[in-house]
Amino acid sequence: MIIAFVQMVFLLYFREHSEYIYSCFITINGCNTKERGDMDTLARVMFLLLCHVTSIAKQIVFMVRASRIAKLVQDFDDMAYNPEETTRKNLLIERAQGMSRLGAAYAGTAALTCALWTIFPFLARMGGTRVIFALWVPFAYYSWPEFLIVLMYTHYVTSLVGIANTTMDAFIAGILGQCKTQLTILKMDFESLAERAHERALETGEQVDEAAAALFVRCIKHHHKICDTSREVQAIFGGVVLLQFGIGGWILCMAAYKIVGLSIASLEFVSMVMFLMCILTELFLYCFYGNEVAVESAQVSDAIYGMEWVGPDGVGKEVRQALPFVICCSAGAARRPLRPAALFIPLSLETFVTIIKSSYTFYAMLRQTQR
């Protein structure tokens, strides 16, 4: 019931934004020619509407593919083996705690931005300035009761949009971060395989060769599981992340166009700066953690080669016989490592820079046309 109510509010708000744009920029009645060509008005409406679009798209993905996402989380629980190994356990705990703090800070920034968007219209109204909200409202809100109703409504919905976007972004980034952590654990397992094989042989009474072979097979299965998980992340979220990249560039452009016309001392300027920080963080999270997965994946072959696979304390005959094939495969992985992508666009720092450059180019074109 609560989810249905929230979805209804989201769709209603989206409809009101769309009708506002339609009435101001397509129809002739209700707006004069100057306003229809006013890019400031367009920027004010569009960056909010585009944020709303990305939020709805992500929510659809999370609802339609809920079972696949739940299985994805369960797979990470299954990969969190050997809880008695302190180093590996600490890596997983640190990753989880770090993503929790990141998500809280990210969502808190969005909530604070929405609060500022509520405060400065209220202060403007207190000062006698007429406030026009960037959405279609079916009644006049010149008097205080109606104004407060619209103000609280916009605060509620924009806060929902902001928190929904940030929490879903942090979740997807957290999944990529866990893939990176699992690759780090895999590297440690390869590098310490000989030592662990001897410890296991002493504990279980197995031959060292048998213990090493069992641990080696376990590492190979772990690597396959990480690869499958990475591909599943791309299959589930690739489309919506690609949409985020495309729309995120437009949002940055529209927000930058809006912010240059504001007074630095105003609350609206501060709120827009925080909004830009949220959008930049949103894009950077995907690109940074996708890049980390690719870098860590490329280092797996180095970890295999760095094993103590020769000498009396080596990994054993069976593992040594399999090493040429494994190193050959891992060398191919080094040339083509795991590279999470938004369908066909890699999640990398180069992609982040490209989005920023494209946004600035379009912003410069808009400024040029207004001269």
C-alpha cells in the first residue's frame, strides 16, 4: 500500500512537471512569447524533471527485477566464505561499513538540498516576493494556506526523488565495490595458496598436493562466480545506468546554466551547488567503482604468477601442471579484464571525464545562443 502511494505521488508529480513545460513552451495561451523563449525557466524546470525521470526508471528496474537483485545479494553472501580468516573478513566489513557511510552522506546531502529548496521560497514569500513553483498547480496559491500546501507538497516529493535516487545509486555502486573486494580477496588467496595448502595438509592429514589442488579449484570457482556476478550486474542495471549517463549530462548543463544567474550569497545558490555535487557524485560513483573492478581484475594474473609455485614449499605437482593453462587464461583476462559497462559504455574514469566535457560543451553552446 505504501509503495503504491509513493508511486502514485511520483507519477502525479511527473505529470505536473510535464504539463508545466507543455503550457510554458508549447502552447501559446497562458505564457507570453518572452517566457516561452526564456532559458532560465527551461533550466529550472528541466533539471528537476530529468532527475524525476531517472528516479522512475531506476524504481522500475528495482521492482521488475527484484528477484534477480535479491539473488545477486545472496550470491555475495555465499562468496563471503572462510569467516575465520580475519584479513578477508575485515575487508568485507570495511567495504560494507564504507558503503553504508557513503550512502548516508549521499542521501543526507540530497535531503539537505531539498530542505534548502523549501526554505528559500518560504523566505522569499515572507519578503513579499511572488513565488512561482516549477510545476503545474490546478489552483492559485497566492494566499498563505494554498502556498504552504504547495510548498510542503513539493518538499515531500523532491525529497522522495532525491533520497530514492541516492539510495539506489549507492546500492549499485556498493555491488560494484563488493565485486572489487572479492577480486582483492581472490588475489590474496592465489598469492597465499602454497602457505594455506601446507596449513590445510597439517590440519586435515591430506597430502600437500591434494590440499593445494582443492584450494586452487576453489579459487578458480571463486573467480568464475565473480565474473558471473559482474555480468549479472551489467545485465540488470546496464540500461538504467546508460540512461543516467545520458540524462546526467543534461542535468549538469541545465543546473550550471541556472546557477550562473544566481547571487553567490543566496540560499538558492548554495542549494544549487549542493545539487551539482549530488549529480557529480552520482556519475562518479558508477565510473569510479567500475574502473576499480577493471583494474583489480587485470591484476589477478599477476597474483597467480606471484604464487609460490616452485620449490619444496610450492603448491604441488597437480597445480603446477595446471598453471600454464591458467596463466594463459589470466593473461587474456589482463588484456580484457572485467570491465563493467552501461550496455556499451564502460564504467571508467575516462567516461566520467567525457560526460563532464560534453555537458560543458552543451552549456557553452547555450550561453552562446543567449548573447
